[in-house]
Amino acid sequence: VKKQVAIIDSIGSNLASLKFALDRIKINFIVTNEVKQIRNSSHIILPGVGAAKNAMNKLSQHEIIETITTLSQPTLGICLGMQIFMEHSEEDDTSCLGVFSDGCKLFETQEDYPVPHMGWNTIELESSSDLSTGINSGTHFYFVHSYYVPLNSQTIASTTYSKKFSSIIQKDNFVGTQFHPEKSGEQGSILLKNFTKL
């Protein structure tokens, strides 16, 4: 099967850096909200920034919620994309896609930990996954987020910012990164390449 990544373009994300990152590792991709194109692609990426409720409304308008939750091919949620894989977000008390059974919580602002959590931070591997092949604990990735997913049985990697949270999660064919691999240089390229080999 010819590899083609479908980037779902409905939840408000600047796709330029993701397109550039995929071009750099020579991965064929399309940007789409069409059910047929999504289903016919070998891999799916759901990138997102902004508010959870807004994202869910947009997916609903495009009538692709059921399409996403029933995908059997490898599917990667980035940042907000990962967060809406959860059942629920504290942001506006939003019901999300429910692929993972956990919820998203808001970071509490603390003196040394302003919200959003923004910039480079390290990950610690919590369990093994083909997604993290060639990536070590202590590797830096780029984060921008105010909400987090607590550690759970599907946590592949954690990051600490006032508390430990999930920075990579995986359940069956669904994987999520809280950080932006497309803005994380060489290590991000390795992760995206690993994803396209799943």
C-alpha cells in the first residue's frame, strides 16, 4: 500500500511547519476534511491548537467525528489533537472524542510555572513503543499548552512541569503527542518517521 498521510485540517492549526516537517522526511501527504480521503489514507494526523470546544464543533460541522473514532490505521493527535482524543476536557467542560478514557486538566498557575507551559522541555520514557524508537529519555521537545493529560496506563512518555503529565500516549492504533514534533527539530523528525512506519 502506498503511504499517504492525511492531515485533518479542521481544528485550527497552522499547518506550515507540519507540511515542511513531512516534506523534509519525504512523506507523501494530503490536507483534507473529506471522509473518503481520510479513510483511504495509510496514516492520519490530527493537529490542533486553540480551544477544545471549538475543535469539537468544527469536527462535528465536517461530520468526521465518527470517521476519526472508528479509524483502524495509525492516527496521531498533536497538542490539542491529542487532548481531544480524551473523553473530556476541563476547558469549557467539553465532551471529546473518547478514544482514550481519561480527561484533560488545566495547569494551576504557580510562581515558577506560568501557564501556558511554553518552550522546550524533556521527556521521560515510561513504557516502550515503536513510536519512540531511537528517542531517549532526556530528549527535548517543543511544548505550548495550558491543559494536560495526567499519567495513565497508556502513557508512553511523561514530562514534568510543576507536575508529571503524559507527553506521549498510545492505545491500539491511536497515538498522541502533547508536544509539537514538527517544531522539535531532528528528534521530532525521528518521531514523525517512526509514526509513518507504524
